[in-house]
Amino acid sequence: MKDSVFYLAVKDNGPGIPAAIQGQIFEPFVTHGKKAGTGLGMAIVRNIVTAHGGTIIFETAPDQGTSFLISLPRKTS
């Protein structure tokens, strides 16, 4: 049933995720180009999403931005 899944899409118009870190973007302490970044943001997001039975994927292109798609099962109780 299509209504049993909630989808959330987030898109930016930034520089995109560098190819060098795309394979590790959801790993802790992976960061690029931020002086004060800890590299924990996407790892925390992935942990929250998977803890609720969901998935997160992304598409990125240089100078065109990045979009993330989160899918979460809806509670029916």
C-alpha cells in the first residue's frame, strides 16, 4: 500500500558532494571543506532514519546541488 510509507525530499542548490567522500557520506567523522565541521551530521541522520525502519539515499551533481530522499514506514496504530 503506497500510503504505508512517508517520503521526505530535501534538496539544496550548493556545490554538490565531492566525489571523494560520496561513498562515505553517512559514516561518522566524514567532512569536507568546513573548518568547524565534525562530520557527524549525516551519520546521525542515517542512524535516526534506520532506527525507525527507513532508508535514506542521495543524488548529487557538481555545481547543481544535492537531494536526499528519506522514506519512513507509517505507523498504523
